[in-house]
Amino acid sequence: MVAIVGPTGTGKTDVAIELAKMIGGEIVSADSMQVYRYLDIGTAKATPQQRAEVPHHLIDIVDPDEDYSVTRFQEDAQRAIGEILARGRTPIVVGGTGFYVRAVLGGLRFPPVPPQWELRKRLQKEAEERGAEFLHERLRQVDPVSAARIHPRNVKRVMRALEVFEVTGKPVSAHRVHRLDAPSQIKYNPVVFGLTMQRERLYRRLDARVDAMLAAGFLDELRGLLQRGYDERLPPLQGLGYRQMLAYLRGEMEFEQAVMLWKRDTRRYAKRQWTWFRREPDVRWVDVEAFPNARAIAQHLQDVIAAEQHSC
């Protein structure tokens, strides 16, 4: 199995598609936002044309108002990978949601705590009334390890961590650090590539991508979600771009300010992704600027994979 990870904007999708065509692969998306239908432009999904070239899995599988967790993703991804392998093809896990990638490749075990809907409603109300930082501070008091890992704006993960603590009496960090370490339990031996580039160049690329998303009709996409009746407080609509431009549509800020915040927060997200994946073991980093295009990068990855197989 192959995995391609790294910060947003480094070209993971294009490289993965080229590599899949070379090695007979199918792509398993590891992106916590691309699972949602109707969020297309703002999540930088592979286009319909790209998905026609290479099979993609775990894109557009739930509606924006459905609850979707890393536990469910782990189950869905493992099932998709098993089906791809059964067809004699190569699974290529692609994405920048580090926790999702680790859930598949690292064999994390998750606490068996089903959703506590009344508790979630109460926590959501507190977040709306008192702010995301208030909820995060409560988590810091009971589980400082998880609080250090979870960004204060990631209300969904903060709520889940508090939920596990209230149900089990133990911090979620005490549950999730366990991996499937016994050799008989490790299902995959992936080759993991991390795509990277000079930081300031990536930031300029991300700024340009925001402009391109707006030109491609992002605001129409957002208005369409609201017209379908989706509550703007739903977790998917608190994602990058959606949250900032909702504030513009509500008249809370000028268009230029909303775009500026979207770009700033995207750069900050990329920085957090770098930090996450730099800590992950066995990632083979590839400087995308050393190659002329996505196909050349994919050819390099294929060469590394072939050498790895030969050495085995």
C-alpha cells in the first residue's frame, strides 16, 4: 500500500492520480471534509474528470448534516482498502487530515463510546454561547494531552474528547494512544510519501488557490448549501473558507476581510499539517519543486516503490 500525505496545496491529488495510472492503483481519500456531499470547490476535491480516470473512494459519502467520525472513517477506509487489494490493485491513501491517515496506517484503537446526543447538544450550545475557546479550556483541565493536540477551533474534536471523558472517566488520550502493535494485527506495510515545498512559495500558492476557488463559484456553492437547508453551524460549514465567507454573507465583515482571514487561516492550517506529519515515522519527504510536473513526481515515487519491492 502507498500513502501520499503533506500540507494542503502541495499537489497530492494530481500526483496520486498520475501514480495510480502507472501502478494500477485506486485512491482512498483521507480528508475529513471531502467525505461530505455538495462541498466541492472549497474542499479541493478531485474533479469528475479526474475521478473518471482513476477510481476514488470515501469522497461524497455523507450529507453535511450527518455525523461522521474518525472511527467511522477507519472502518470505511479499511473496507475500501480490502476491496481494492482483493481486486489485485494498489490502494493509495491520499490526504492531509493527519488523524485520519494515522487511524488507517497506524492501527489506532478508539474508545468504544457511542455518540451521546444530549451531551453533544449541550456542549454545542455552550460553544455557541461562550465560544470555542471556553470548551477547549474545559478540555485542557481534564485532558491536557488532548487539548495540546486539538486546535481550539476544532469544536467537533473537542466535543468528542469531552464526551469520552464524561462517559468513561478517563481522558481520550489514555484510550487512543494504543496502536495495534502485535505483528499479527498489523494489516499494512505502506510506503508513505510526504510532499513538501519551500514554505513561502506554498503560502503564495495557497493564496492564489483561494482566489481561484472564489472565481470558480465558491460563494454560489456556499449559498447552495444554505438554500438546501443546511445549518451554518454544522461542522462541515465551519471548515476553511466556509466559516469565513459565511461571516461575509451574514454582513459581519467586508468581503476583502473575509478573504484575508480565509487565506491567513489556510496558511496556519498548512503549518499545523507540516508539524503533524513531521512527527510521523517513516515518511519519505519529496520536494515537489525539484520536478517539472506531477507526472515526473509520480515517476519518482514509482521508482522508489520499485526499489523497495526489489529490496524485499
